[in-house]
Amino acid sequence: MDIQRHQKAVALYPGSFDPLTLGHIDLITRAARLFDNLVVAVVENPSKHALFSVEERMAMLKENCSKFDNVEVDSFEGLLVNFAQRRNASVLIRGIRAISDYEYELQMALMNRRLQPDLETVFLLAGEAYSFISSRMVKEVFALGGDVSGLVPPTTLERLRLRIRKA
């Protein structure tokens, strides 16, 4: 039987993006080629002490995603599956850098499938040039005076510099 898709596939790429890295941009670029619509969603987690506010992280994403016609930036708090349902997303995008990422992401994917069986998780392997980059590591290296250019977009680097000057 030939099954035709009658609606456009909406994929959701959630994350903290604190700060936005070139690894994130790589995944966004690749996911935007694979899906009709991509929603990049900043997770609001009040229990974590983020370096940048949700609004600042959304602004960084919007600055770097404006070249994509099919990418939208949003934010949410609470259960990811509930947000995915509100946005009519049928796919979750998750990046995998190492085996340790896979173990954690597999647990999350299975829980999300249990909560929302129609929501599929697609794992994208990190590009080789970005497989070691994490937002946490970028923040630590930058805070200790290390050079993170080439790991984050120029607009993010400028925001990091301004944040450190204010501190």
C-alpha cells in the first residue's frame, strides 16, 4: 500500500542553548534540510542558573536562524511532549556527540515515546568538527579566559564578552 503524507512534517529541536554553539547551528542546518518545518525551542528551566535569559538565548537563535525559511524559534517550560503536541510536531531532533550522550538520550526518547507514542525521536550525529563542543564546556573555558572563537557564532561570542564585562 502506498501511503502519502498529507501534512507537512514538523520537527522540534529542544535545548538550553546556553550559549548557542556552532554544534547547535550545524544540527539546525542539517535538520532544516530534512524536515518541512523546524521549531528550535529554548527550554525554560527555573531550577537551573543559566548564563543567558530565555529571551537572550532566543535572540541568539533568531540572529543565526534568520537565513532559514522553515525554521522558527520558540520557548517552553514543562514536559517536552506537551509542547510538541501544542506545536503539532511529529519528530524530536536530538544531537549525539558521544556514547554517553546516546545512553542519556535513549532514556529520554523511550520516556517521551511512552508519554506520546506518535512522537518519534531522530538522532543526528554531531559533525566531526563539533563533536567535542558543549555549552557547559564553552562557558567554563570562556570564564577561565580561554579562546572560544570558532566554537560559537560571532554574535554569541560578543554576548559572552559583554556578559563577562558586566560581571
